[in-house]
Amino acid sequence: MTNLRPINPKLIYLSNRDRVVWDRIISDWLNLMRSPNTKRAYQKDISQFLAHDPHLHLGVILSDRFYAYEVTNRYRAELLQQELAPATINRKLSAIKSLAAYAYQCGHCEFTLEAIKLEKNRNYRDTSGIDAIAFKKLLDTCDSSVLGLRDFAILSLLWANALRRAEVCKCNIGDFDFELKILRIFGKGRGNQSEYVFLGDSTRDAIASYLSTRKALGDDPLFIAHKAGYEGRRLSTNSIYNIVHNRGELAGISKKMSPHRIRHSAITTALDVTGGDVRRVQKLSRHSNLNTLMIYDDNRRNAQSEITALLDGLV
């Protein structure tokens, strides 16, 4: 950053003790993150923010309210110039605001950055997915090998239960009950609170078929890597993303496939087959806010196109 308002030179050169204190504040703040993915993203966001200028130590920024707002708003302007997605910009700014709020709560800062504006962002603008016929093409790419059985079970869970990839990768073998046809998951935003989802026969059998190839215990991950050098490791969210993406290419599906696109597909298809019963489909999607599910329904029905056609026919 350039042309910033002059600040007290004494604040630029923090003592070693102060630097240790502020490093601990950042570390303690990150340790409060329940999601490892959120922790990694916020840590990266703060590092990028502070890397813009040698004077931008957190202790310097949060020593002066006006300087902090000036620095953060200039950073926001730089993010806008990079033409990043609104959701990405908001996450980066939210990380800064969250850290400042934590420092304020701990008595190391006399203000927060709540007045920093976020970008307007419409979630789930594109909820388009694939239909059941196209999804079957994905399943058909899975053979009877260990990898095929594993990927078939993962795809089945993503479709029939509309799970998120983070929910899938957190599951252990002990979370699966064949007789009761249930799977314990740790849903988004629920921290250490678990819930159970009921499985269809096909999904239950797919998981069982995969587990029959393994010698494992209940505390072992439900889905693991089988690649040389990585055997037995829990699949990461990136690994599950790559599995879906690669299967989509093998199936010749034109749309770029991802776990979340399968989730979109499942929810949209569920709305289709239930005649738009958002209350029932909410049990599948587990959205806490029904308005989010209404976006799926509006996109599915394309009401705007219908009304436009009616108006167009009147003239």
C-alpha cells in the first residue's frame, strides 16, 4: 500500500514482547475456528492482508482506529480492482473484522471494524445441476475395483442425501449402521454436534460393498486413499472434489462437476419429484433458512421466463 496517512513511528517498531503477544492473539483466534478449512482460509487471508506493507503488523494497525479503517478500506479497494468474486472479498474482509473483534474482546484493541462494508452477494445464483439420467452416467464410470466401489459409495451419498463434501470426509466407519440404515454426520455450522441421516437401500449397500474390501476399525475414516504412498489416509475435501470432477469428465458430462453441483442437482430433483414441497425437501438439504431453499425452487421453475412469455404474448 502507498500514500497512507503518517503514523507514529514508535508504533512501527513493536518490541519483541509485543510481537509475541500479537502472534499469540492470532494463534488463539485461529484455534477458535471449528472448521479446519475455515482456519486455513482465514490464516491465509490475514497473511495476505499483512503482507501488503512492511509496516502492517497487526499491533500497528489496531493501535489507531482511523488508521485501521483507512488500511482496511484501501485493502478492500485493491480486492475490488482484482475483480474477485463478492463472496471471496467478503470472506477476506470478514477474517480481518473477526480478528479485530477478538482482539477487542481480549482487551488488546479499543475498537472493532464492524463499520467496514461487505459486498452485496446473492448466494446460489446458479443452482443448476444435472438430472438423474446424467447422474447415472457418473455412476456407470465406477467399476468393481476398490476405487470404483469407494467412488460409487461417495457419489451415492452426495446424491441421495445431498451431503456436502466436508460432511462426507469427516465420517468414520463407526458412524455407519448397516442394520438401521443410518449415518452420523457433522453438519455445516454445527461444530461438534452430530446428527443422523437415513440412507436408501442402494446407498447403504454401496457403502457396505466398499467396506467389505477393507480391514478396518470403527474409528478409522469411512473413505480413505488407496494411492501408493497415501494408503489409509482420510480423504480430504479436495480429494472428494477431484473424484467427482474426474468422474464427470469420464462420463462425458459437459458441465463441470463438483460435489456441490451434485448437491444442487439432488435438491433441484427432489423439488421436481415432490412438486415443489420445500418443507419436505428441507429435511434433505438441512438448510436452516427456508429462504435459501426457495431460491432453488425459483430457479427450478424459472418463473421470470414464464411471466415474460405471458407478457410477450399480450402484444
